[in-house]
Amino acid sequence: MNKTPPKYPLRFFRWFCHPDYVEDIEGDLLERFEKRPSRWLFTLDVLRLFRPEIIKPVSGMQKLNNYGMLKHHLKISYRNLLRRKSFTLINIGGLVMGLTITILISLWINYEFSFDRQNDHYNRIARVMLHQSVNEEVQTKGTIPFPLSIELEKQYADDFEHVVLSTWSGDFTLSSNEVEVTTRGAFMGESAPNLMSLNMLYGNRNSLSEASSALISASTAKSLFGGEDPIGKTITTHQNWSMTVTGIFEDIPSNSRFHRINFIGSWSVYEASIQWINKMSWNGASFHLFVQLREGVNMDVVSEKISPIVQDHLTPERKQYNTKIFLHPMKDWHLRSNWKNGIRTGGEIQYIWWFGIIGGFVLLLACVNYMNLSTAQSIKRAKEVGIRKSIGTNRVQLITQFLTESVFIVFIAFLIASLATFFALPYFNLLTSKDIIMPLSSPYFWAFGLGFAVLVGLLSGSYPALYLSSFNATQVLKGTYQNTLSAVLFRKFLVVFQFTIAMILIIGTLIIAQQINYAGKRLLGYNQSGIISIQMKTGDHWNKNEVIKNELLSSGLISHFTQTSASLTEVWTEYGDISWKGKDPNFQSWFCAFFVNHNYGETISWKIIDGRDFSTEMSSDSSTIIINEAAANYMQLNDPVGKIVKWNKNFKIIGVVKNLLVESPFSEVRPTVYVVNRGDMANHQLLKLNPKVPTLKAIEGIEDIYKQHVSKVPFTFEFVSDVHEEKFKSINRIGMLSTVFAVLAIFISGLGLFGLAAYIVEQRTKEIGIRKVLGASIFSLWKLLSSEFVLLVLIACFIALPFAYYFLSDWLEDYEYRIQIQEWLLVASCLGALFITLLTVSAKSVKAAFANPVESLRNE
């Protein structure tokens, strides 16, 4: 068999590793090395790592002391950093920014993915939800009919270990021995502690099964009872429902779906107190339902099995909505909870990946800076490489030297970035509304962080190391070496890449800001100024309503007082069984409904565009309704006033109002009907403050009056305008984070550009001096030095624009009420990038243009 090694190193490597060619090759390899050492040394060094028994050290070369070599590399790296201070500051500064952002985002992503994972049965817990079809559009709801829980417990006991019915979580005022505490809680089934994996400090997870029992969190127990033993004590809610404390659980962590729950009342207490519950039919949907599957049961199979249960029990007129229930796994509650037309469209997971990618790009920009500046300054280090090669240093050792230097720089940057992260984390938590802590005591954090720093060092130093180590020693020492065309093109590519990313972030920030501004200026359809909303919680709110109203109006603190079934910023009630003359029998109607007092419209100053408002002087108004514009269009009524609507009984439309923006400012207003309030439907009181009375004084006076008549609960209220602004919180957070990233990206890119400009100016100092002696103007010199960078940024703009347009158009699709991306915004972004480029480059080019040519030519 022919044992002659192949010609090229790669084929040689394959040949060498083949077991048939192991023997009798050492001499041939050494002979080839002696003839062409530069070609074969790297191959020999690599192969020696894998086959030490075959390839012995080359004659004349001593085995290196690894520790001594590392110490030598670090010493050289340290000296190079001190010698090139501007290069060091630019690189470390950019890397610190990139690493700080990366650490913050990594902590945030880890926090988001940790939601609910502290639960013992994380993979077996789900929430029961339902889909309903309305005119071929599927709506997804998180509330279920009351009888469903009983059906699942009885008919599907083999599939479910726990079935837990729960009310909506809300604020409760708990009292014991004249001590009152307002906290968040809910009434739940007896299996709730097991399903929630509560860490019980007193009592056990079966404590909720006892009659009239309640569980409270450790912090609530401390507020109510101080240091006393709370077990067996009686607590009373603001509804005058008394319960016995049978267990204390550890406060639920913030990264849990149940983290705001500090009070859990027994479902038996709620059921005994609310008599109408047992009369609820399958047609209603007012409660939450959580389930835990038995070990080994497939969630998808069970979800498909129980899907038709509700539909099978609905009345004939409700079957048209084709209701299907399904299980939404706990692992998807936090990150994948958005639905559109019956299909899960994501949720918070979109923002996590989006900002994770952006954070990675910001770090990559810092790495690009290092590559760019390292290769740009290659001529300065060329002689160093030439001398080291001439005294016997091989390419592997040079590569190791340059990689050690880059890892050393990144390691310093990582330590500084860790410190910066520690101080920045509180502000980051405010920005993201999270409670993230820095795990300084975790060995995993430091192991991952240092490992990541090494990886970033190897990434950023890989190209410079390979490029610098490839210099020809003869050319370098003769002084004939110049930067290769490939190196110059690579640097230009990196500049274009940097500014492409920066441009996309800048355009994204401007589009998000414009979308927020667009929705913020949207007409509300009412005047929210000075309106406060008070939720009615106790019998005193209803029984003393007229007394409170008269006292408030006579005090002059308010100008209007009204009641409604929901706040001005939420929809609590929806109906589908509404019909009218001319309605298509196959058309499935669905309306939002508000039950209001006669003076509701006067209080909020809504706009009647057709017909009239409710009036106390019209006794027939108990059988009338007012609709909004969206409802008139939905019902296809050109002249709706006077038309009859059938809804349990006949109602006459007496007016049409402009659309009231009640829900999301980024969604279209839904068809809505307003009906004169029945006594049992009022849940909120709306108060219009007297503009002539200072707000603080008015609130204090209102609180005094409420304390006189509703003493069982603390006085709580909310400004309608504040609640409306809260709806911008999520997109505002996106906007703020995008702004931070965009600023950092452009700053890092500008930092690299500044370093490149400084290097080029330094390289062309004599050329500038000669041009100036020959009569070149300051402007022409500035143009000469700046034009190349301007061209690169223009190329980046043309690349970034289509990418930005595509991604942002896709993002805007999530909002029904949205802007159209305008061309002038894209042009303005490009002009802004060009301005930053010129400003950055001019800092060096103008200084060089004004320099005395005598100084630059003195050495010639």
C-alpha cells in the first residue's frame, strides 16, 4: 500500500489519523518539516496533541513550560495595553457596555424562564380555558362555567389528581382584634395548597379542607397578629365573613403566577355566602379553574378528551358559539399566553427573544470594535511578529499570544461589567418592573460568567490572532509589508455591520415612540380629567350609597356622582344573546355591556351624536339602551334611534354615543350597549372632582366622608387617567429598553469609528502634511478623511432599511390601532446616523487638518 503522505495538510491529517498508516511515518514527517517548517509545524503541533505516541518533539525544540508561557503571554499583554492606552480604553469601554447589557439581559431571561418552576408538579398543572366562535372569529377566555369543576371531578377522576375552582383574585380587608390589613387573595377549593405547592410554616396543605377555614401568608400573619400564634384565631373579611386561620404559608415568590396571593379562603365559605352560585348554569362563565393531572397522564390527550364538555351542556341558542375547552399548561402561563383567533401567538416570550438577540448584537458590536482596531493597527505590531518569528516562535505560539491578550482584555472588562451590573440592577428592575437579584454567591453565575468571558475573548480575538500571526517575517523586517486588500475590506465590512445593527435599533426606537404617541393621542370619547373610581366592596357601599352621594355633593368637593357596573377602563360584562330587526339569523352577535345610572353620561361628558341621553324624568328609560358608534356599525343600522333590540326583553335605542376608549388603547373599540342600572349590578362609583377645589384637599374630604359611613374597609380609589396610562406600561417598557440599546449601540459603534479614524489619521499624517504644503484647504482635507466613513454608513443605511421595515411591520401587526411606517422617518434615521458619523470622525480629522505640517514632516 502506498504510504506516501498526501500533498496538503488537511488531506495529510486525514491520512495520518487512518489506522492503516500509523507505523513508519515519523521519519518522513520530520524530513518534510526540515524542508518546509513554516508549512508543517502547525500540523505537527496539532497532531502531537492527538497522537503523542507517534509524533515526538521535533529535534532541537524543548518542551515548553505551560505555566511560564502563560505568565509570559500575560506580561506581554499587560505591557501592550499600557503602551496603547487609547486602544485599551476604547476596547475595554465597549466591552464593558456590551457585557453589562448581556449580564442584565441574561439575568432577566433567567428570571422570566424561572416562573412557576418552584412548583412541585410544574409539568402536570394547567388552567382550564375555553374558545368560543363568534362569526368565524375565535375568542379565547380564561373564565369557565361553575358546573364544569363538578363535572371534571366526577367524570374524569382518573385523569385529574386535583381540580381547584377559584374566584378572581382581589383586595380583601382582613380584621382581627381591631387590627386591619388589606391584602390580595381569593377563595379556592380545598386542593389549592397542594396544587400551588405552598410551603406551609404552620398547619399543612390539607388545612383548607376544614370548615370555615382560611390560610394566610407569613407577612399577613405578622401584620395581623404580630408575634402571636395565629393558628385558631378568627379573621373577618370586609364582607363580614368570619373564618378560622388553619395554616400559615411562606410568602409566594414574585416569579409565580400566584405571587400576589396572601389570603386563601375556603370555597365552602364563599359558596355558603353567595347564594346564587348553585343556581349558575353552563351558559355563564365567571370563575377560574386549575387542574393537576395524575402521574403519567398526557395533557394533550386529556385536553382533547374534555374539549366538548361545555358545548354538550349549553342551551340550543348558545350552541351556535361552538364552545371548546382546553388545558393551558403552567409552563406557558407566563411566557405564552396571547391568543388570536384561537391560535396561540406568543406573549412575553417574544420580547425575551427580541431583547436577548439585541443584547447579543450589542455585545457583538463591542467584539467587532476589538477586531477592527486590532487589524487596523496590524502594521504597528508587524515588526513584533516578524522579530518573534525570526527567533523561532511558531504560528501556534503567536496565535496563543494574541488570544491570551484578547481574553485578558475581556476578563478585565467582565470584572468591571459585573460591578457595573450590580449598581445598575436596581434601575433595571424599575425599568422592567421586576425583582431580579444578582446571584453573587452562586458558583454557577461565576462559572458561567467567566466561561462566557473566555468565549467572548476567543471570538473577538480569533480573527486578529489568525491575521497577525500570518505575517511574512521577511517582508515585515524589510519594511515592505502593507495591509492586504482582504484585511481592509474586512474592516469595512465590520463597520458596515456595526452601523447596520445600530440603524435597525434607531429606527425601531423611533417607530415604537411614534406608536406610543399615536395611541396616546387617541380620542377617548369622554373627559377623564378629575374622575376617580371607587370599587364597592361592602354592604355599606350599597346601603349608604344615597347618604354618601348627598354628603359629597353638598360638601362641594365633587361636581358629579354616579354608579356603574364596571370602571371606565375595563369591561366586566359581555352578552351574546342580543337581536334586532334585520339581523341575519346566522349572525352571532357579541356585545360589551355597562349598567349605569342616569347621570353617567353627564359625569364623564360623553358625546351624544344621535338621539338623547338617559333622563330621570323619563320613567320609560328602564327599558331603553344607548349604543356606541361601533355597535351601530356592527348592527348595520343607518338610523338606529327608535329601533327595538331584544335582550331578555325589548329595549328601545334612544341614543348613539361616540366610541368610549375603555380597553386597550391599541385595540379597536368593541360594540357596546349602555343600560340603566339595576340595583344589583353596580360595582363602581365614579366621582367627578370639583375643579375649583385643590385635588389633595378634595381627596382628604372625600376620605373623611367615606370613613364615617364605610368604616370596615380602608378608603381606596384610583384616578381613571392613571389607570389609562398604566395600559401603556408594557409598550413603554419596550420603548425604554429599545432606546437604551439603541443609544449603547450607536455609542459603541461611534467609539469604534473614533478609534479607526484616529488610526487612519495617524497613518496619513505625513500625507496630510504634504497636501497642506501643496495648498490643500481645511475642507478638502476634512472631506478626504471623512468620505470613506460616510460611504460605509450610507451602505449600512441601505442594508438596514429593508430589514427594519420588515421586522417592525411584523411587530405592528400585533396592534389593531397602529401607525403606518412613514418614509420620512427612515430618511431621518439615516441622516441622524450620518450626522453622528461626521461628528465622530471630525473630532480627529479636523484636528489633523488644522495641524502644523512642519510637525508632521519634521522627520522626513
